[in-house]
Amino acid sequence: MSEEVAGRRRILVMDNEERERQETARILGAAGYAVDTAATKADVMTLLTRHGYDLVLADLQMPDLNGPAFYQLLKESCRSAPRVIFRIKRGYTPQYANFLMRLAAPVLMKPASAADLCQAVERQLPQFPAAPQAASSLAS
């Protein structure tokens, strides 16, 4: 982990909606987490190569990097993939339902209250996290 966040768990918030991304970052930052945000696939790829993350809050329906595509990217590029909470604004298709059930992935509806958001994050982070590894390589 970088020096500026030593001792703090690092979270990546990926969402193409600026308001949702910034509000989530504000809430988690106030709760003591180090937070980075990404609005595009390019942003996500850059950040994954620079930092190790303890958790990713990923928009399930992000236009250029939806949930299944993001999960595949993590599997291919990270030595030690971070935990992921998928977020969704409204109902999802059977394709997404099957994907989430196969992964047993947690889902958080958007918008979530600050309390619900923090509770979901706390459930996913280990008690004493090991420093995650930055991505080894990313496929274009």
C-alpha cells in the first residue's frame, strides 16, 4: 500500500455516475477508508495497476465495464483479487442474476444509506487485512 494510506483499508469505487461515485467516496472517506474512484474502464485499469485494493464497489451495469467483464478483468490481472461488492440501481436481467448467484457475490442497491453502505463494506473486509498486491498485468 502507498505511504499516504498506510494502516487504512483501500477501496476502489467504480461507477459511471459522478454523483453516485463522489457520494460513495465521501461516505467511505469519512468512515476512515482510503478511497479511489473510477468512471471508465481505462480509469479502472490504471488504478488496478497502481494500487492494491482491499475492496471494490463495482457498478454492475457500468457501460464499458459491466459486472461480468470486470470480474473477468480481475481474474486475469490481479495476483490477489480484492473482494467485490456489486452495486445496482434497479432490477437486473437473468444474465446478471445468474452471474451473481454463481459468484455468491454481495449486491448493494443504489442509492444506499451511509449506514447500509458502511455495514456492507465492514462485512466484506477481513478483521486484519493483509496488504493486497497490485495488478501484475492488464490485458487491453
